[in-house]
Amino acid sequence: MSVLKSAFSFISGILFSAAAMAQADSAAVAVQKHKGFRDLALMDSTIRQDIRYATANNFTKAVIYDCPACLLRPEVAEALVQANQSLRNQGLYLKVFDCYRPGPYQQRLWDKVPNPDYVTPPAKGSMHSRGAAVDLTVVDSTGRELNMGTEFDFFGAEAHTDNLNLPAEVLKNRQILREAMEAAGFRGIRTEWWHFSYQKKQYPLSDYVWPCH
């Protein structure tokens, strides 16, 4: 019986290792396919996605992306999965609105709103166009967004992270998001509660545009 048990354990170990290697190979192929970017949907399906610039439901009221995708640099994607895992322990999840933004799409956004107060000039380059920034919020187990005080891409004092003249619930929810992101290596900005950039590595601007299927 012990021999059979040892044999079973040995075979199980081989199968597990083979599955792990296949998963790693699949991830490597995906990174190569997307020119060094990771597809977040393949890494953590519990992170909700609502890529707003692939719809007209954004502040420009125009479709900027040809199709939705959330790509990020490998280290950034892994850090985001880490942040989501910490929230899952609280029964909460991340929901992304925007991830990597190709240079050509940054140009489209600028063409619609050529105002540096709202859109980074393409020549300067957004952290989104480096695959190192993400716009996001937090949802509960039913997918309901926590109250953050404003909608995504609301440009006004109510969206500022240093604005403490807000309901206690809003301040608490923003703190939940901020703490999860900062613990994973991200840092926010003063004017947008939803925007976070990865701090542990620098990346070049990219013009790679993901394919639509």
C-alpha cells in the first residue's frame, strides 16, 4: 500500500510540475505576443475590467481604443495581482478602468482634449503609455463599486486625494484602495483618487497596439 501511495505521490508531483511548466510557458508566450506586456485577464480573473476608453462612457464622450484590454508590464501586473489578493482577504476586489495606453491612443486622447490639465501631451508621455499606471476602484463581492465620492475621470476638487472635506465613508474607502496599492509598490497622485503608478521600476514609452479579435 505504501508503495502504491509513493508511486501516486510521485506521479502527482510530475503532473503538477508539468502543469506549472505549461502555465509558465503559456505566460511567456503571452508576454512575447504582447511585446513584453502581460494580459491581466490571464493572470487574475477576479479583477473586474471596465475599460472605459474602449467605450464612449468616459469624459471625452468618444471611443478612443479600438477594443478593450488591460495590459501592463510584467512586474506591474504581478504587483496589481498582489494588491487584489490583499483586498480579497477582506471580501473586496479591484476593478480597472484603464491600464496600458499605447502611444497612438494617447494621441487620440490628446486630439480630443488638448489640455495638459486633463491629458498628458503625447510628446511627454503618460505613465499609462509606459504600461506602469492603472486607473481603478474597489468593488464588493457582488461587483458593486465602493463609494469613492466621485465617478472615475471626474475633474474637480471632490476627486482630490488631499480633500478631507468628504463623508467618512468616502475617506475610508479611498484609504482601503490607497493602502492596498501602496503596499504593492504603487503611488497615487493628488488630483485623481483612481490613478496609481508603479514605483519600483522605470519603463520606456511604447507604441505597441494590441490586436482586436
